[in-house]
Amino acid sequence: MRIAATLAWLAIPGLASAAGAAGFDPTPRIPVKIEDADHARFLDFDATRQRTIAAALAGTTGDDGVALQKIVLGEPVAITSESDLIGNWRCRSAQLSDGSQASDHKGGAYIYTYFKCAIHKKDGKLFFEKLNGSQRVSGFLYRVRDDRYAFLGGTDLAEDPQVPYGYATDRNVVAYLFKVGTKRLRLEMPKTCCSDLEILELVK
């Protein structure tokens, strides 16, 4: 698949905003107090996503480029049942840069190998967790639209225990979870500690 074809998909009206309508505010549907910086990340999600994916696709070659094209393909579809999400998943992370901090101003991506993730019920709510690797995220999922859940969680490192959203500002993670195919999900995290956009692709 050519990069140009993937960029064209991102530019198609309706699909360019498929991962989040510009300025969409999910917070009224989330029963948790959200910090101002994380609220801004949600409001800026669509612009961050489009800019970063376009720059990363243009600046990433070789195996990582091929992998990235596969990861970002797929338009979000309606999530009709929690059973679409619950279970054990294989997951791989793509950490994307928009190039704004690079000396050559080129975007890029680093694609990790597959790890283990799971979605299950905890305290009556959907809970996502990355189960292995040196850097893990975990947190609750909240339905905010037919085609997405908002994720509020925390990052734990090395042998640290899981931390909830709100534990520490520099550990907070917000994201959207999308279903993009049969037994395929994406957790899209804007402005993480290590990237302008991190995409966690989940497959069964």
C-alpha cells in the first residue's frame, strides 16, 4: 500500500474527522473530574491526530513505514456491544512524531513488537490494561459516542503497580478507543510523554 493512498484516506471528507469531530468535548459524558490539560488534549484530538499521522506517514520508511500504514487504516465503526471489546488482545504500540521538535522537521514513527492487553469489567465498568512491557497503561473506559469510548488512565513503569487517572499529572493518559474492524481496535493517545500521538493497535 502506498503512503499517498493512506494520506488520501485521511483527507476524504468525513473520514478526516472519523477519529474525533473537531472540538468534540466528551467530558459531559465522563463521570470523572478531568484536569484542564487533559480536557485540552481531548478538544485538540482531531487536529493532533491528522497532523501527526500525516507527518509520520510521510517521514517513516522501511518496515516501520509499512507497519504504520496498516495500523492507521480502518474507519471507526459503531461499537454495538461491550462484547466487541471484552477479552484478551495482542497489542502493539506506534509512537508518532509530527516533526515539530526534530532538527529536520520531519515526522516519524517507532513501532514496537506485540505485547499482551486485556479489556474486562472492573467495579462495574470497562477497564483496559496493557499487561506487559516496561511501560504500561491502564484505566477505565467511558462510552461517549456510538463509535468510541474515552479512556482515562495512568502509566506505570518497570515493576511499579498500576496507577489510576489523577495519581500524578505526568502519569495521566487520555485517549479514544475505536473499533476499526472485526477483532481489531485502536487506542489513540494524544500528547503522551514520548510522542505526539501514540496508537495502540489491538488484534485478536
